[in-house]
Amino acid sequence: MNSEELFEKSKKYVPGGVHSPVRSFKGLHTTPRFINRAEGAMTWDEDGKNYVDFCMSFGPLIHGHKDPDVKKAIEGALERGWSYGACEKYSLELAEYMVDRLCFIDQVRFMNSGTEAVMTAVRLARGITGREKIIKFNGCYHGHLDGMLIKAGSGLAGTADASSKGVTAKQAADTLIVELGDLAAVEECFKAHPGQVAAIFIEPLPANNGLLVQGTEYLQGLRRLCDKYGALLVFDEVISGFRVHFGGMACLSGVTPDLVTYGKIIGGGMPVGAVAGKRAHMEFLAPVGPVYQAGTLSGNPVAMAAGLANMKKLTPDAYKRLDQYSEEIVKLFSEWSESHGFQDYGIQRFGSLFWAAPTKEKLTNITQIPNNLNERFYELFKVFLNKGIYLAPNAWEVGFVSLSHDEKILKELRKRLWD
């Protein structure tokens, strides 16, 4: 069966035919590609066509598909057994590897997804502070838990509206929304809700509604406000952690968060999430503390082995090469767009993340994003898909470069772009 036939069949058994909405190709006027196999920087669909992949499973495959060392670790884990529901050394090895190399954490608790990590961090922040409200930012995504599926209301410190049905007014009221980059609005929130804000949650590198790079001074300002008002600062580094730097944005910015959420790279492509922080905060978690969190598959040995193998290869030289490949790819895309009807496009890049939008302006706030983003992205996506170049199928999603996007792939990419 080809992709079109598989999608029609899938819609009979699965809501919308997909297990995550962005895979549906909604608004792109074409059928989702059903992937048959992948290797390195390439994927092959059920129709037999191959693509240079810049989705990379939305980020975890920093070494590319089917990295041989990660594959070997997975095979070794499978040989031993793939789920125990008991203590094992593999999660300990990964935890030790992370804690020994990150000066801002003492302990880590593994779970199964970035959403689950944020859910745990929200509960933990409330348990530590005894407060209920959370500040988050318009344009930052923290998974699909109820309290984070909130968008901004009309006032900076006012009540927010839910972005999904099924989220109650009470849950929405406990999440306060401000615009990225506006420290005065954050302080206004604290003053409007004295002694009620448990934590600020932020993607220190917002990369779920475009790539909205924030300045170090802004992150430092958030740290100062949290200290001033007795709230925790939580960095959501599910995307940026171990991708833009081994220590993520916490190390690049020099700003120390109280808690950090991780995912993606720490599982090597296997389901994973984690919360990390100093011992004084982390030991609020059960069984030593009063904040409950549990999971049958938490610390799954296959994911732990894959993640450790993935991370051990992230040497300074690997990051240097990754940045070089990313720079060359963005340069290539920019040259092509200027001569092929996309002169209005600019490409924002931070490390191995990039995002194309129909503007030359540097965007740092979701309110600055052009109104024609979706329309223009449809045209770009269609052209690239026909050329065998696979972007994440949504205008707001970033692109990911891997270490498998090497000189050979760059040569192939140039050929596909100019054919």
C-alpha cells in the first residue's frame, strides 16, 4: 500500500489518521508520507521515494537515523531484556553521566516524555513553594498537559484562555501568560498575584512556535525576578538540551535554573523525559518527599542505553562539525530561496536549529511573526517535498540538522535544490 492508501485506512482506526496532530499534514493539501525506513540523513517512504530529512524525529536524532553506536547499545539492551519494572543500573549510568557533567544539577528523575517531565516539574514547583500559579510565555510550548495548553488573554497579568477544549477555567486561571522579552510584564504578574506564583516556565530557546531567540540579559532578568519574589525558574530544555551545547542554554547563557526538563536527545530516539535539579529541590519527589510521580516504564533500560550511547558521542569536535554543517545548509537554502521565488524568506538559525519565515527581520516574539506564514510555508513545503527534501510538516516547527548531514549530503542537497 502507498502513503495515500495507508492514510485513508488509518483514518478509520485512528483519530485523524495520526498519533500526533502535526503528522497529519493539515493545511498542506497533500497526503502524509508514511515512512518505511531511514538511515543517516535520509528517509524512504512507502511509495519508494527518498528524502533528505530535516525533521529528524523532531530533534532527538542528533547523529542521524540508525546511528551504529546507538543501534549497538539498543541491541545490547534488548538482549538483556527490555522492561523490568525494577531497579537496574542503566538509568543510574545515564543519570551519573549527566550529573557529573552538568554543574547546575545534582539529581535527575527519568520518565517517558517531555510532556510528562513538564507535568512533574509543575507539580514539583508547586509542592516546593506551596503556591499554585505558573507564569509561562506566549509562543513557548511545554507539552500537552492541561495547565500548559493556555494562550494569552487580553491583559498581561489577566486570566488566560485555554487553547484546547477539555481544559477547565480553573486550570486556565492558574496559568499566567506574558509576552516573550517583556520583563516589566513578568514583574506585573508577580505584583498582581502576590505570594501566589510558584514558578516561571520558559523555553530558554523558544523553538516550538518558530525560533524566537532570547537575549542572555532577558534570561538573567527572569532569574532576578524569581529570586526577588520567591519563585522557581524552570528551563524547558526538551529541545535545546544537549543539542545547542552539551549543557544546553543553561550553560550557554550562564543562567542557573532551579529545575530543568529534558527529553529527545537523552533517549537517543527512544521515548524519554527527565526532570533535573539540585538535591534540595529534587528530594521533594517521592519516595523521599511529598510530591508524587511514578511510571511503569520510567527509566526504561532500552531508552537509557540508547541515550547514553547518543550522548557519549557529543564531543566538542562533534558540536563544531554540527555547527559547520548547519551553517552551510542554511547558506545553501538562503541562496536557493533568493533565486527561486522566495526572496521574502529569511532563515533564523541557532546552532543546529533553523527556521524559515517570510521576513528578513529577526523575530523574538510570536506577535512579530508574519500573518502569511502558513500560506507561504505551504508553497515552500510543496516545492521541497517534490524535490525530495523533508521539512517538519508545519510552518511553526523548526528544522534539525544532524551530524549525518555531512559533505556528501550537502552535495546531494545542492543537486536536488537546483535540479
